[in-house]
Amino acid sequence: MLLSLLAAICFGMAAVLQFQASTASASELNLRFSLLWKLLANPRFGLGAIFDVVGGVAQFFALKYGSVPQVLPILASGFVLAILLEHFLARRPVGVGDVIALLVSCGALITFLVLSPQASGETIYVGASIVIGGIGVVIGVMTVTLLRPLLAGHGRIQAMIGAALLGVVSIFEREVGILWTQEGALRTVEHWELWVLVVVGGLALLVVQSAFQRQSLARVLPLVTVGEPIAAIAISALALQTPLFRAGASTFASLGALVVEILALIYLARSEVRVDAELHHDGN
């Protein structure tokens, strides 16, 4: 539980620091690799990266020593902590409705994750992985090249694409972990799965940071946090032959959690739009 709490706090701090660094970058860098170069020179982004690494290590050992139902509820609270912290640092009050929506969203995410079937075994389905990796690379490259003019002003769409790319990343993290265990670190470098992980991970980082430039943290982070595991589970059903839902009543509970999650995210998005409009009106 302590490791899970440490991971959640670290991930929340990382999100806030990276959001602050991205919003301070020039908007014309949106969806351009030069954005990452600028962010790497930003101390806040670097500190956020350190928090990400510490959080990742804490998450690894939390899942090693604890069960998924014990760890996930605490980990999922990280995005709620991040949004509340960002509001506190910006000295913007959080409405009661927003707090309730954040807690409901967190609870629905926990329910969905706990009830989702877990991939088992150490089988790598090479054919499916090639297709999924190829699709991930193509989507990421097109987002930052051909589709850039269309997507540059749409932070929420960027966040959803980033979540999908992170879902691909999670699949290849599993496969690289299997290869590492079976063949060792040096032999893992020879496998294409590692390099797909690096490429798609870099594209996902760029797209998510670009989304931070265009939208408030309360609009982007829930989409990324919720979208990543949903995308990973859907992709896992194709690549790892894992069922989307458990049998019986768990299926209805999972579907209900998804519906509640979507409604909570819609409420949060509309609330942020309303707040932005009020601030714009007061500024005028």
C-alpha cells in the first residue's frame, strides 16, 4: 500500500510538472519533435521525468508484492491528486461537482480495471504484435506529420490519440519484459519489439505533451488516464487472445463502469469549458 501511494503521488507530481512545462512552451511547437527538445531543457519537465521513473519503480514493486485489487485503487488516484494539485498551485477553486465527478471517475476506473481479465502466460503472438506495432507507428507518425495541421488545435483529440499510443506501449512493455526474462538484457536489444516500444513511446510522449499545450489538465489527464488501460485491454484481446470481459455479472459491472466513466468525463469537460468561458468574460 505504501509503494502504491508513493507511485500515485509521484505520477501526480510528474503530470503537474510536465503540464506546466508544456503550457510554457511556444504553441507553434505543437506536435513537432522540437517541442520535446524544448521540454528536455526545462527543469520542471526533467523533475517530472524523475518523478515518473520513481513512480514506475514503486509501481513495479507494488505489483510484485501486492495484488492487483490492492494496488490499482491507489494508483488510479494519481490523476485525481494531479488535478487537485494543479488547481491549488494555480489558486483556482475546485467546485463540489467537479470533486464528485473526479471521485466518481476514479471509482469507475478502478472498478473497470479490477474486473478486467488479466493477460496470463508468457506467449508472444508475433503476427498480431507486428500488425499492432505497425499500426501504432503509422498512427503516431501521421499525427505528427500529415495530420498535424488538422489536429494542432484539438487538445482532446490529441489526448485520445496519445492514450491509444500508450495502450500500444503497454502491450510492448509486457512483451519486452517477457523477452528480458527469457533471454537477458543484452539479447533483448536485438529484438524488434524493444525498438517499436521506444518509437511508439516517444510518439506517445510528444502527442500527450502537445495535448497539455492545448487543454487544461482537468480535460486532458482523465482522458489519457482512462483511455490508456481501455486501449491496452482492447488491444490485448487482439494480440494476446485475452477476453475483453469476464463471464457472468462482471460483464455488466464492467460495462456499467465504462458508462459511468464516460458520463463523469463529459461532466468534467463541460465544467472546464464553463470555467474557461467565465474567466474569459471576467478578463474582458
